[in-house]
Amino acid sequence: MRTIFVLSVLAITLVACGPNQAEHDAAVQTQVALLMQQQAAGTAAAGQSTVGVPADGQPTFTSDPEFPIPADAACAPDATPRVVGTVENVWDGVSIEVDINGSDYEVRYIGIDEGGNDAALEANRALVEGRQVLLIQDETDRDEYGRLLRFVIADGVFVNAELLRRGAVFLSPEEPDLSCANFFQGLTQ
């Protein structure tokens, strides 16, 4: 938010002071580029979040102190991409559509399956519909259908694990995405 405010103030100042449109546009582009570089350097140094969707379409995220990881999600890898988005649609018990920086991505939960179970759909809706979520990659980025494969955190709840706890889904580990397989197995016993 602070960056948007600073960029807005800078743009208004340049519009008011700039002699012509071409010079104004060039000045704004230069200042925005400098601010983005400073922000990236500052947030990386401070351990804060840096979110983006590079040209390859892969969302990336380093860390977000505003989005705490629940203790039961400690099995999720620390060194893989993470991104925060907003759930736009809940497709079934283990698949959602998430808006990440204005682009929609279909996400499939890692380690679980639902087998067309209506109870799984309803449980998933109750946990994530319309909410901000943190998506954590394991080993594999996408499945054969192009969906992002992720562990999902919403409102301090490890959604993959909570759906297992509720009995709404069943365990379905698939290599190489096994970071939480032992933990998930323990939830089903």
C-alpha cells in the first residue's frame, strides 16, 4: 500500500511539474523503475514479501510476515515459491481458482483427493471461498492439466490438513510432492 501511495504522489507531482507529455512519461517510468528496485532491495534485505508474476506466468513469493504459517503446516517447504491470492471460485473439494495480481490461476491441493464428494466441496467452500490464501509449492509446480499444485493456508488454517481432519477428503500422495505425506498419513490414522 505504501508503495502505491508513493508512486501516486510521485506521478501527480510529475504531471503538475512536467513541461510536456513525452518528458512526463519518461520521467514517471524512470522513477517507477527506481522505486521498484529500491523496494525489491529493501524488502529482500528486511525479509518482507516480494510478489510478482514474471513473464513466464509463474507466480512467485518469498515470504510474508503478514500471513502467518500455522504450526501444523511446518512440513511445507521453506525454500519453494509462495504467493498470496484471493479465492475466486471453489471448483470441488481439492481445486480452487485464485486471483494472483489480477490473473486467475487454477490450483489443485497437494496430497489429497476427494473423488467427487459433495461434502468435500462444501467443506472446501467453508474454508476458503472469497478469502485470501497463501499458496506454497512443494516440488512440482503444475500438474498435467496446468493447475498449480500447492499447499493452501487460509485464515491461519492449513486447508489440505483440515480437509483430511474433517474426513471430507482422502490421502492421495503423489511423488515427488511428499513434504507433508507423513504428517497427512498421521491425520488419517
